[in-house]
Amino acid sequence: DAAILDVGGGICQVSTTLFNAALLAGLEPVERHNHMFTVSYVAPGRDASVSYGSQDLRLRNPHPFPVLL
């Protein structure tokens, strides 16, 4: 098998984990992008794809107190 160089690998799992934790904490998604295809590590619609320079995960804290990550 020949190696194929491409962007990707792991950072979306981190952003997806952060997205799901943020939802449980009551934070509001301001910007979120799902993957083009279903990912295996989370239920459909619960992923958060990020890509440097084009896709971000942005959250808003509606609480009257700070939330630390």
C-alpha cells in the first residue's frame, strides 16, 4: 500500500469531544461543522469537524459564570 499524504487525523476527535462536553454544560454552538461522511466514534449529528483556516468550532457561554475547559 502506498502512503497518501492528506490533511486529517485526530484533531476532529478532540473538537467532537469538546463539542459534546459543551452541550452537556449548556454552552451554545455558534459555529459547528459536521463531517462530510459519518464518523465511527460518535453518533450521527454529534461530530464537530475543524479545519485550519476554514472550519472552526465556536461556542457561547450563556451562563452568568465562567466555564473553564
